[in-house]
Amino acid sequence: MKISRGAAMLALMCLPGLSMAADVDGASLSWAWGVPFAGILLSIALMPLLTPSFWHHHFGKVSAAWTLAFFLPFAAVFGPALAGSSLVHALLAEYIPFIILLVALYTVAGGIFIRGNLHGSPAVNVAILAIGTVLASFMGTTGASMLMIRPLIRANDNRVHKAHVVVFFIFLVSNAGGSLTPLGDPPLFLGFLKGVDFFWTVSHIFPETLFLVCSLLGIFYLLDRWYYAKEGVLAVDPTPDTRGIGFEGAVNFWLLAAVVGLVLFSGLWKTPLGITVYGTEVGLPGLVRDAGLLAVTFISLRLTPAGVHKDNQFSWGPMQEVAKLFAGIFLTIIPVIAMLKAGAAGPFGAIVSAVTRPDGQPDPAMYFWAAGALSSFLDNAPTYLVFFNTAGGDPATLMTTLAPTLAAISAGAVFMGANSYIGNAPNMMVKAVAEERGVAMPSFFGYMAWSGAVLIPLFIIMTFIWF
């Protein structure tokens, strides 16, 4: 974040004409502008395996290097005004609100300690996963993930095989669970802002969600029971038993409700008031939301007893990793999103054209897979908007005549964010928290082997049944 903030300040000081800069025309871009984005993805995938020590100490510098590899040539070719305005827009309109929300949820959830020692049997693990999945649609996938991952890891701290537990946690709590309301996942919230009814999603993709969640819980139970039997007599549990289950830092539940309220309020409050910073409009609702989230963060840090943070092994390491890596992702993704927005006229025109049948009608199955495939590696929120607009962009029509298409876009964007670590922000956060607590998580491609073996067959079945 320090690198990103410094770059933003430099742009603001050196580029006084940014407010007049135009948007990036994706139709005029070559696919080669996506190389830095591909580079940062490959770095995340390969460098922890090839040079783990270097990556651990310098991943922020790697992220910054790929960002400069995009912005310096972009400024040279298209001019500093366009490059600077794109930088400011990505930071002010996208990255900073995104990271403020994550910091608030991470801090508040980290201030809640679920007291009690649950033993990680297959049945207990399924129960924790199910509870977290339900919570995700009401408090967001990030909030539910940060609240439930710590007690889940603690419950399994004497298990030999536990990486699979965290993998299925990402599948369920960090992704599938957020599919029923706009509070659950950013793509659905964007749809809500565009005019999709609050309860439309739960009424139209509940069967798909139920199938996916029940299938994953069933597969997990069988797999975990096999591992549990294979381990035999378990080692002594390092977490002492307690008489019951309870909560410490309960004030953070109220703060968590405040976070949800601020996000919902910012979507419902309609006003033309706001400020324009070098061509980027920042609305008053967003400013109030972000200020409120920062206040919630500081209140949580102030009111949460130090013992709760100690019991939770709370640290800023996972949050710093996500902030630095996603800064590079949000900035290098600029040309990729622009090329997608260009539609059939852009370099990715084949993808956009593939979702339309010969008779001109949208193909829900192709929308499901196109939105899902891109959401596996790109930010699923703008991906949702791209295909929302490709399908016509009229919420009234999409909720009625084209309801199967909107359902396919919604399901693809939310469900397939689980296909890779970078498909959804909570994925990376959960991975970082787990590794910090000694869980040997799969590599980038190792995780994709899990998602390919477990999720893709389920998505194929869903395609034939619903899309």
C-alpha cells in the first residue's frame, strides 16, 4: 500500500492535466498489454515454489515491479495524462475502497475469539463449514471467512491432514456461501446497485447453490472421514478442553453489523454530491462508507482486549500480503478489463461473441462458463459487470425475460471465484492465515488441482441441469 500510495501522490503532483484525460479504449489495445497482469499471476503461482525465501521477503517488490512494467510503457505510448488518470481511477474508485473494506472485516473478525475447544472430527468440521457457508450470505464471504477460519484451524490443530479442510473452507465459506444476497459477494452487490432486486438472487439460484453446497459438504465428509480413519490415534490436542463454547470481544459483533450496514447504506443512498479527483468521481456515499469503515477499524482495535488478539494469534501479516499483491493485480488488470469492455471489437472479442447464439439470443451456459472462467483469475466484480452489460444491461429485462442469463452470470461470477487463490480476495486471506498457523497449504497450481478435481465436475453437472 505504501508503494501504491506513493505512486498516486507522484501522479497527482506531476500530472496537473489528469482531470481532462480520457478513458482507456480497449479496442485499440493489443493483447500484449496484458503481459504484466499475466506476469504477476505467474509470480504468485511459481515463485513461492521456486524461490520461497525470496518471495516471502520481497513479494511486495515483485508486485510493484510488474506494476511499473505496465505503467511506464503505457505512459510512454499513450501519454502520462491517460496513464495517470487510469492510475488514480484504479486507486480511488476500486483498490482503496476494496482494501478499506477488507481491513475493516479482517480487524473486526480478528477481534472475536470463539472460546472453547472443538475437536475436528468429520462431523464437527462439516458443521463448522455449514455454519460459515450460511453466514457468508449475510456478513459477506470475507467477514464469514475471517470469523470462522481460526476456530476451524484450532479444532484441527492435532490433525495430521488438515490442508483439505482449509481448501473446502475456501470452496464453501469464501465463495459458494456468498451467492444468495447482495451482501454476500461484490458481484451481486454491483447487480443490486444496477437495479437487481435484493431477493432476486436467492429466488433464482437457490437450487444451484443448494446443490453445490450439499455436494461439497458430502464430498468433504467422505474425504475427511477417510483421512480421519487413516490417521489412527491422534496426538495430544494442544488446545485445552473447556466446559463450553463462548465468545470474547463480543463488541465486535456490533461493529460487524455496522460494517454490513455501511456497505448496504452506501448502495441505497442516491445523491449527486461528491468530489472529482483528476477525472475520477468519488461519490459522497462512498466517502461516508469508507470513513465509517475506517472508524469501525479503529474502534475495534481500541475496544478489543489485548488477550483476544493474542488468543486469536492476530497479526497484520496476512492483510499486508493481500494488500500488496492485490495492489499489483488491480493496477495491471486495467488494460485487461478495458479490452473486455470493448466487447466484440476488442482483442477478447471471441470470448464476448461466444456467449451469443446464432439467432442473437444469449446462451446461459456460455455466460456461466465465460463469466466463471474470467472470475477465476480476474476480479469477479468487473467481470460480472462486463457480462451484465453484454447481455443488455437492463435489469428489468434480465430479471424477467433473460432471467436464466442473469442467473448464469451471477452463479459463474460467484461460484467460480473458488477455482484459484486469486479468484476472490478471501481465498488469499484464508490461505495466508492458515499458513501463518502452520498449515501446509497447496501451491497455486496444487490448489487448482483440487478445484479442477472437485469443483469443475460439479459445474459441468450444474450446466446440464440448469444452464
